[in-house]
Amino acid sequence: MANYRSGRINEEIKREVSSIIRNNLKDPRITAMISVTDVNVTKDLKYAKVYVSIFGSEEAKANTMEALKSSSGFLRKEIGSRVKLRHTPEILIELDSSIERGMYIDSLIEKIKENESSNE
């Protein structure tokens, strides 16, 4: 039963954080495209680890991560007003590089396929 509730809370916070970043954050340092990939809220609802994927150059990624981390207080305040929870969790922003890692593995597989087809 508790797993079902935590899953709902994770998805609700993920949806709200994504909406807040897209519509309410007005930081000029945010120039890259941001996607919220996952949210993990601790069982005691004290912390919410938000995983974001950032598409852009390395400099844009660094600036965007800095802007997101500095706006965590604003995100927490907005989540507190939008999601009705007894305790509003503290927002911890983490960079999720799984998409880039997946693209790299896919490129390696394609190279292997090309080598096998050229050897035949």
C-alpha cells in the first residue's frame, strides 16, 4: 500500500516540477531544453530527488543546472501550494545522463553491426 502512495506522490511532484520549470521559472541562465525524467521522494517526505535531463551544449548544461539548483526554494514553495502534503519535501536537483549514455551505447552497437557486415 505504501509503495502505491509513494509512486503517486513521485508522479504528482514530477508533473508539477515539470510544469513549474516550463511555465514559471524566469531565469535567463536557463537556455537549454529541460526534461524531468524521474522523482524519488523519501518515505518520510523530507527530500525529493528530481532527476533532470538537459539537452544543449556543455556550457548551457552547466548554466542551467546552476539556475535549477538555485531555484530549488522557489520550486519547493510552488510544490507546497500545488500539492497537498503534510510536509513539503526539500528539492534536490540531480543531472540524469541516462539518455546520453543510451545514445552512446546505441552508437557502439551500430559500429559493431557495421564491422560485422563489412567483415562478411
